[in-house]
Amino acid sequence: MVPEGGGEQKHLLSGEDEIELECVGDPDTEPAYKKTGWRQRGTVITLCALTMFLFADQNIMAPNLTAIAHEFGFSDRERDAKLGGEISFAFFVMGGPVALLVGWLTDLVERKVLFVALLFLGLCPALATILVTEFWHLLVLRAVTGVSIGGAMPLVFSFLGDMFPARERAKTSALVSLSIGLGITLGQLVAGFAGPVYGWRMPFVIVSLPAVCLTAASWWIIVEPERGLSEEGLQQQFEEKAEFRYKERITPGKACGIFAVASNNLIFFQGIPGCLPWAVIMVFLNDYLTQDKGMSVQASTVVLTALNVGGCFGAYFGGVWGQMCYNWRRHSITLLMGATTLVGIAPVVWLVTLSDPLPPHWVICAVAFLGGWIGYITGPNVRAILLNVNAPETRGTAFAIYNLMDHLGTGLGPGILVLFMQGTGDDRTAAFVSAVVAGWVVCGATWLFTGLVMVRDEDRLQKRLESSEGPE
């Protein structure tokens, strides 16, 4: 049985060091997009490596939250409000408007220049953290780094959307999601073990220094893909007209048209509730296990590392399984996403409600690993859907809006949790459980609804691309 969307396609990264445009319908030929051999492979590997280093900085404060609070003279409540709430707000939310600008520029200018500039923008403040002496110094530096992380993701997926066809995008997105998970794991490991010994500032330097070197080298490695070259709806034009180039670019009207796509609206909507549980996990859980459950910093870091390692497996295999579902029945990818989001509630709630005395440490780590595995399955698949329902010239902007909504959820989440805790007499456990259950129930239901409109939105896009005539 031939899956939806055409015959079998070979992987993008095979081929010689030359540009070829061939038919995608024949299973014995390569897909019709630009091939540059080892440089194409180098582009994908470099994008993933830089993504890993960039996200290593995202949660690097979590293992040492209390140590930072003590240095600045904060009480426990101020620790949660300032380091958990205000820093997260600055990191995730303040960068949102700038990320929207970056998303717009992604669809207009050479992406490699923009990407390298953004990386330096994020890595230099991370290095400068070694010089922090006041809370407001840290607040400003984290806000700038948040701009970099928020702006980089639209660029990465704009690259990959033009390099891979729809039938490979979930698997490719899995590589990026795996890189994100590895980065978060790396950052927490370095912070959890180096922080108590060398101080909470040193992990920023350890993570950022090699990333700066790789960023400088990436200028000579990354290849700028041609827009639209992997789209099924454009293959006939590329095959019949040697001079054909997809010249469409973002306009205000096309930006508004992003909200006319039902799948986009559902994806954007789930951003805030869907990321609320991750605010619990990424910002507070490490410190919560230490301060409220009596673990050492190293022991709680191992638990979070187990969760993130499970997330790495979930991100990769989630993309592989999602691609299998998509190639079988396109809408079934959303069934996988919805089901795993709902099931993922159980292990996280178990971690938050650990009884005293604590279970064996290996049991806690095993449940954390399972929770990470299940929780990360959705990530690569939602990004693949976003690529599949948006045109090449609007993907950067669409991903910027998606990141903004995710960042609103992650950034506002700690502040919302602080309000929950104040309303429950500083009961962290009750606030965390409420956030996890409410957030992922709404998110899981949204994914099930997305399956009702996703295929229609994809087909409409490909029909519009087929009518594109290109330049004379």
C-alpha cells in the first residue's frame, strides 16, 4: 500500500556535489531539491549542534536557583518570584516581539547572515554572566539571550523546510528536537555539578565558550537552501523551466493570512497552556526536589537529567513515529500527539507528589525518564505540521508567532504559578499539580481537533503552489 502523498522518496542527504532537479514521483529517483553533498550534511549537523549549545543556556540556572537567591539576599518567596518569575518573563516574553521581527526578516533576507548574528547575540551575554554583580545585570543578560533563542528557531526550521519534503520533515524535526533536549540536558548537568563547586556563574562560561567557536566556523559550513525547492506543488515548474525560481516573499497581507489557516490557529492557541507544565519542570522542579523533598542538588540534577535524556529519546523516536503515522494517514500524526500529551500527565504528577520517605532514587529517575520520553514526543511533530501548512515565504513568521506563544506560556508560567502558590498558602505541590493537569488536558484536546483540519490546510497550500508561475 502506497502511503498518502506519493511514492517512496530517498533521503535528502544522498547525492553528489551538484545541483539537480529531478522528478519526485518516481521512487527510483532522488527528490527534486538542491543537493550539495557534504556541505548539505554539514549544514544539518551544524544547525543541530548550534541548536544544542544555544538551548544548553536555557535552563542553566535551575540547579542553582537557591544559591543565586542567597547571593542576592532573596527570601524563598523572592527566589520564586524574581528568579523563577521575573527572569523567566524577561527570558521568554521580552524577546517575543524581537523574535517576530526576526521571523519576518527570515522570509526576506539571507538567512545565514541573520542566523550567525543571532547566535553571537545570545552567546555573548551568556559569557558576560561571569561579570554579574547585581540582579538587574542578570535580568538584562537573560532577556538578550532569550531574544536569540526565540529568533533562532524560525531560522532553523525555515532552512529545513526548504531542504526536506513533507514526507521527511517530522524525522528531520526530530533531529532538531533531539538537539534541544541534549542541549537542555548538557546545561543542567554542567550547572548541577560545576555550579556547587565553582559557583553558579561558571556553567555559563563552560557552555558558551565552545559555542562561540562553532558559531564562527559555521559561516563557512552552512549552505543557504533555495526557497520552495522541496515543495511537491512546485516540482513541475522546477522540472519544466530551468530558469524557474520561487520569488515569493512575505508581505503584510501574507502575514495576516497565516491566521486564516485553521491549523496555525490551533497550534498557536495551545502554546500557553501546553507550555505551563514545562514551566514547572524546567524552572522549579530541580529546586523543588532539593528544597521540598530533601534531595541534594546533585541528586535532583540526576533526576532532571534522566527526564531530559528520556526527552531526547522521545524527541527522536517521536519524530520517527510521527513520520510513520503521517505517511500512513496524515491526520493520524495528531492522534499520536494528543494521546501522548494526555498520558504524559501521570509521570510528572507522580514526581511532584513524591511521598516521604522517598522511593529509591533509581525508581524516581526511571519515572522521570519515562515522563521525558512521553512528554517530548509532540515537539518534532507540531513543527513538522507547521512547515507543511505554511508557504516557504511565510514559515519564518509563522514559526516566530509559534515561538512567541510558547514563550508566553513558558515565561508567564512561573508568574502564574507564583500566584497559585500565594493563593494556596505557598503550597508548591498543589500549584504544580494544577498547572500540569490543566495545561496538558487543554493541549491534548487541541491536538485531537487539529487532526480535523490539518489535511485540508496542507492540500490548499499545495494547490496554491501548483498555480505559481514564477518569473518570466
